[in-house]
Amino acid sequence: MTNVTTSPRRKVQKLSGDDSGSMETNDYENGNNGILFENDTKAVIWGQQIKAVQGMLDFDFVCGRKEPSVVASTYPFTGDHKQKFYFGHKFSAIFEILIPAYKMMKDAFNAHPDASVLISFASLRSVFETVREALEYPQIRVIAIIAEGVPENQTRRLIKVANKRGVIIIGPATVGGIKPGCFKIGNTGGMMDNILSLKLYRPGSVAYVSRSGGMSNELNNIIAQNSDGVYQGIAIGGDRYPGSTFIDHLLQYEKDDRVKMMVMLGELGGDEEYKVVEALKEKRLTKPLVAWCIGTCADYITSEIQFGHAGASANAKSETASAKNLALKEAGAYVPRSFDDLGNEIAKVKFQLLCLGIQPSDDTSSR
């Protein structure tokens, strides 16, 4: 049985900051170098999520990572202990490893200064204090908030503090994200058979951003069938105030030479998609963007309708899915006739890239 290596303790200086007041604009570009995850990214998990952690470890192994991505968990309702997990595959060597669980978050971060990601499974009632504490540690670069229904004023305050710290928040109300060959958040990507069949163990060249976590897995499938696969995928979450937005992630994809095509799956409600429209018009986004906003069926319903997400409700004509799709198309995005045609649109753009001599990623097998 192998212990996960723990790094020497270091003193972490707490930062002061006012988390009250109005929300500041998301500042992804200025606060981060744009690369969220690498093949040595390490995370701390908040909560008792044994299945999610084991799923991350299984993903690590098939991606060929040398070390597990999860170095610790923290949960205030248990004492300090170590939890047994497995790092390996049934057709090859399987190693039992012990991952430490800490009662206090500060102990987890102090013992593992190389952990740059916090994945918080805290409930909507406790997630604010949990994330607010994590933001005091300068080693943290990315925080995923899984909980749905976090009070909007609390989310806005967290975004404000995160911007000051240069931290990227994914969520609330998200399944997380995935970077094939490198790292995945929690349950993103589904079961191992799904990960293997969609070749999520190695990077493709198509990067996507989605509101919905459930639909992000559908995007994994569509992209795998109609291109060389996913390079990175992020579900920004379904609440009205996401910690990071469509344009935040798309601008980073624009900078990454390994990304050849981008996909955005928006929805009715809110105005985040119009920031993408402006970026297209201003030529800040120049790579091919396939975009679709779901919820066009709301046009045929005479009364106001609230879809599943807290932010999925159109309060003005400009917030309807049809209006957004039209604006995206006029700005230069590749917009299919319906969601059913999304895969065909991706395949068409892939063919155009091949005609321009842009080759897909090399295919590799899983470990």
C-alpha cells in the first residue's frame, strides 16, 4: 500500500480583502496565464466524495499520469485520517494508495502546497464560507463549485474576491470540466467506458464551453464522432451568475495554438452570449466557432417559461435562444439549423480545416 506523497509544510499568508459590495467583471485574462490544467495538476476535494475521487484516479491512470491528481480531501465533520483508493487498471497492476483526509482545510493546503485546484462538493448552505476560506491561499488557481442554487449575492461576492486573487471559479451549478490526457473535475466525462469510447484519455483539437454539465457530456460525444476529439471542455454552470463566462474561456482557447476549433453551447436567458458576439465582431475571436443556444422551443410557448437552470429564463426578447443564435450567425459563428445538426456543423468545419492543411491531433491509445 502506497501513501500519496505529501509535500513539506509551508506557512501560507492570508490575504485581506473585502468580499462585500457590487460584483466586479470576471477577470480571467488578467488573473491567470490561461492554462487551467496540466498533466501534473493536483487538487484538494472538499467533501466525502469517494466515487468521484476514484473516478478521477481512474482517469489519471488511463491518461498515463505518473501521479494521482487528488492529493487530499477535507471535511470538517470527521477527524484526520487516510482513505484507501486504487490507482491502476484491472488488466494491469493495481496499486492501493492512501489519500489523507483533513478536518481543517488549512491543514490540507499547508501540507500540500502543490495543490492548485479546489473541487468543492459543499452544499449551497456552506459553500460560501468554504470557498471564501480557500481564496485566502495563494496556491489556489482554480475552484470548482458543484452546488446548485447558491445565493446570488454570495456568488457575486466570491467572484469579486476571486478576481482580486487571480483565481478562476468554475460554477456554481456545474459538473466541472475536463482536459483529456491531463485532468478532470469530479464526475465530468461519466463512467470509464464512456471515457474510453470517446477517447477522452488523449487530447483532440476542439475546445468547448457549455452552460449545462449534462449537455457537456453530450458535447463530448458529438465532438468525438465528428472531429479528432476534445482538447478541453468546461461547463460554466447553470446559475445566473457564473464564476467564469463563455467569453473568458473562449478567449483563452483563442490563445492556445493546440486549439483549432471552438464550440459553445449556450441557452436562453441572460446576455453572456452577446459578449461572444462582440468579440467575434471585434476579431478578438478568429478561430472557427460552432455555436448553438438551446431553448428555441420557448418561442412557441405563449407564457413565460423557466427551464431547469436558474439562469434559463428569458426576461427580454434579446435573451431568447433564437435571438442569440441569429446574432451569433450574423457575427460570423457557424450556427446549425438545430441542435440535431450540431455534429454536422462541426464535421463541416473540420473538413474546411483539413482543406487548409490544418491536421488533427495524433491518435494514441489509453494505458
